[in-house]
Amino acid sequence: MSKCRDLDPLFAPYADGEVAAADRASVESHLDRCPPCRENVAEQRTVRAAVAACRPALRSNAPNELRARCAAHALSAAPRRSFAGRLADRPWIPLSLAATLVIAVAAAFIIGVNDKVEAIAAQLTLDHVKCFQFAPERLKHIDGATAAHQWAEKQGWTIEVPDSSASAGLELLGVRRCAMSSGRVAHVMYMWHGHPLSVFVVPRAIDGVPDRQEFVEKFGHEAVIWSGKDRTYVLLARARPAELAPVIGYVRQVAH
């Protein structure tokens, strides 16, 4: 644990690609042996990726109160610049601070979305990106029935887990528990023709989400949302709607 604490100040610059050459080998050697720190760095990289993907929306939706708090953290010797400019262009800001600010701005943006379907898509797209940064290597490749049984035993509510399917190009990785603003969700993770694909299951029908599927593009991903049998489903991947049609049909046959 002391090694983790000693190296923690280096994780932010490492995630930015700016750690000193003399320290890089020590950080990488530790990350190879330490899953919690590896997860920490993966989450930091996800925050950076989220900044790049969401920059225009985050800039325009940051509330004045948050801008004021960000300004208070600026170094006194730094030239005066806008909040957006400092956040986007200063990679040496400690990530513990930068991550807090980005997440706060992202939350303000998501909460500010009036369309509930849009808000759900935004939240779960960020979860999809984050989980695939570090989770797949920890998941056991099991069949859908076993995954569903294990989920019900641990979480206390049932889900249907579509199995791997050669015809649909799906390889089931496993199921994680994730969270959104309205509570816990099941995150069923797949590789789809070699690319990450997620199916999120919310244990209730959410008001405003119809039983017919809706497509929402968020941060370079396509989210497909529908409800049924007191559940809400969100399928996410980097693809065009037409490309997703076969896999949507397969998932809906099982999880309907």
C-alpha cells in the first residue's frame, strides 16, 4: 500500500503521457502488479477522453458557480484565461482536481438535459467508455444463463442475459454493476465483431422511455433505448443504426 501512496502523484502525469522518463518504468512496473492502481489510471484516462469528447457541450453548460470555484483553484502566477481554456489546455493540473471539475460539469450538463432519453444515453455512454477501459480483463467468459443466475443471487433482482452468438457477432464477457442517477443498473458487456458493445438493464420502466426503440447519438456512440417487462434497456456501441439492427434484434428476442 505504501508503494501505491508513493506513486500516486505520478499517476496523473502518466495518464497524460507527461511523466518523466525516469519515473515511467517504475509506474508501469507497479501498474502491472496492482489492479486497483491500474483501474485508477484507466479512470483518469477516461476523464481525459470525456473532456475531449464533450468539450463543446461542457464549455457551454458550465454553471457560473462552478466557473467561480475553478477560477479560485488557478495558480496565482498563471496568465488569466477562461475556465474552458484552462481546463482544456493545461494537462499539468492535478487530475484529482481536474477529474472533480470535469465530472461536476458533466453532471451539470447531463442533469440539464430536459429529454430523459438523452440524459440516460449521456450517462451510460460515459459508463460504457469507463468500464471498457479496465473491466474486460477481470470478467469471466461465461454463458448467459449462468451470468443471469449469479446476478440474481448477488443483486436480488433478475435480468435476462443474451448469450454469445456467432450469427450476431457477439461474444459475452460478463456482467458488472454500474450506477446512474436513478440507481443501480446491470452492465452486460460484449465484444461485437471485435468492438466493445454494452447492454444496460435498469430494474424498472422509466417514465418517458417508450417500448419502441429510440436511437440517440452521444459522444461518438449510438445508444438504442427501449422499455419492456418493467425493465429499461440501453444498447451502446460505436456504429451506425443500420449496422446495429441485427444485434438489436437478437438482444430484444432474449431481453424483451
